[in-house]
Amino acid sequence: MIDFPVSPTVGQQFTAGGITWIWDGSKWTTSGSGGPYLQLAGGTLTGPLILAADPVVPLGASTKQYIDSQPIVGSNRIINGDFLCNQYGGSGTVNGFTADRWRLGMNQAGKMNWQVANSAAATPLGFPRCMSITSLSAYTALAADSFCFFQSIEANMVNDFAWGTSGAQPVTLSFWINVSIAGTYSGTIANFANTRSYPFTFTAPVGWSKQIVTIPGDTGGTWVNSGNGGSVYVTFDLGSGANLRGTANQWQNAGLNGATGTASIVATNGAVYQLSGIKLEIGSIATPFNRESISKSLSDCQRYYQTITSWLMGGYGAAGATLYSDTMLATGMRVAPTVVLGTASYSNASGLVLNNSFVDSVALRMIITAAGTGWGQVSLTMSSEM
């Protein structure tokens, strides 16, 4: 507290705490740069304001660290990083798609099992589901073997990364992982052509842990930065061979799954590898996982894959007449989808087939057997996966 003189005169000076004050007729002001004090009204802060803590009251001042840690809507470039959407099915041992947008890559069949686990005891706090991958044998990978879990990302979702240019931006990958064998594991960020990749490593204990990996922007390489084609692969290595592993923490001209010398899940029978809360975002700071509604997550997934459990079409026609039926899709897809029909059932009809597919709709046709009313019923799967 400063005890200023009573009834000062204009221009009167007063020194306290090493600061000289001058009375301007209505208030005391500091001379020179103003010192460490800021006036109640007016005045200019000439240096940085350092806050001791994050806000605890409404309208409280926030530190930069606190602001940087807050998630931005739409910041996650990974789709279904918490595995809540599972249109493909609940488990499997084959190479290909697992939960929506995620693929298990195995060039040696039957070495791993995957399932979407939803036991509260098996998932990290706040994530009701995880991807659980289990090794089914103790296999020593050959040099060219590939064992990995990955997602491809559309170019329009990552154009602000500006990779392949002088303005390339860093990105941060964060995720929760649970392994049954502690060790140093790895993965990669790679371009869609698999000619450029960045192997990263992380050390995981037994049990759930949160991992954060920051990856520098790539100013070299060839990247697709716009359009609805593929641009980026995010890959977790499960025990790939030497040809698909390289030097950690540097960009290189190769299509890799992981880093040399890191742990292998496929090498140990019964080894478990679980993931949830996966997030890829621009910048060097890991912000909390974006929580989205189930309907929003499902819509994002249906851009790449969706199903119709039962399509019923029918009508009246002469013998041999062709009937047509079309429907709008739940979500517009990335491109006109590849459509696969299940086994059809009929009444006075036959030949139910795909007539055409578009980004937002699908049309079928069938043939009436005899003059009169006929109908057909069939299931459909539609894929525009990359």
C-alpha cells in the first residue's frame, strides 16, 4: 500500500518503492515507463502479464497453457477414434476393416484377432469402448511381413497441414493404450502413396497409459492436400518385418509401418494391444479428445460405409416387365459407392440387381415373372472406403 500525500498540488512529485509519482490535478501518475503499477483506469501494460494459476471463478483470467489445452470443435482428423461406431461387426480374424474407418493389416492370415471391447474394466476412464487386438500365435515376422492397425485420412481433412510445402505444420497424435507386455512400441504417419513416412516410438507400461507424439511437418515428399482422395495414413505397428521398419523420428522416402527394434505383438501368443481415444490434430499441443454425439460419429463413418438391412421393392407389371426402385442414402458418401447385394428373396419376380449408384442415392431393378404384382427383398452394403 502506498501512502500518498494529502492535498497535493499540480506537478507535485512523490517517490515510493523506487517509483516517482506526479500529481496531474486529479490523480497520481508515474513518470518514465510507469513502473510495476497499472492504474485502475487507463494506463498501458508494457510487459507480459504472468498468471500464477488457471481460472477457478467465472470470468477469471486464463493462462496461455489453459487456453492451449482446450479442444477445438472439429480439431480431430481421426474418425471414430473411440470406436463407438461398428457397422462392420464386433470381431474377426481376417485382414481388412474392423470398427468403422479402421483396418487390421496382415499379410499372414489368422495371426491376430480383433474385437471392440466395451467392458468398463478394460477401458480407460471416459472411454466406454476400445479396439482390442490379441495375438493368436508366437510368430517371427519375415522381412516383408506386415502386421499393423491403421486409418486412412481424406485429403480435404488435412489440407491445412500443408505437407510437402515450405509451410508444413507440425501435428500431434495422442491416444490411450493398454498392452499386456511393457515395452517400446511404434507406428508411422505416411503419405497415401506409401513413399514417405515418419516412424515414431512410445514407451507403454502394462495397463492403460496416455501417449502423446508430436510429429514435425514434412516439407519434402509428395502429399495430396485437397480433394476427396486419400492423403495420410496413421498406423500402429503390431510386429512388422524389417523391410517395413526404419529409423525413428525422421521423415524418410519409404512406406513404413514402424521403427526398427520396437516391440512386436504378433511375436507372443496371447499378447494384447488395446487402443482408444485416438486423436490427430494440427499443432504441437495435445488437447483433450473431442466428444461427439453418436449420430455425428455415425454420419462421419457413413460417408465411407453404410448398410441397408432390408430393401423391399415391388409393383405391378406384365410378364418380363422391369421395375425400378431408388432411395436416398443416410449420408452423402465420399464417392459413388461400390454396392454389394445380399441374397434376394422374391414373389413373382427375379433378377434383382443394382441399376446405378450415386454419391447420395442407389437404384435397383428387378423383373416381374408373370403378369401381376411382384416383389423382391434384399440387403445392401455400400462402400466408398479409400
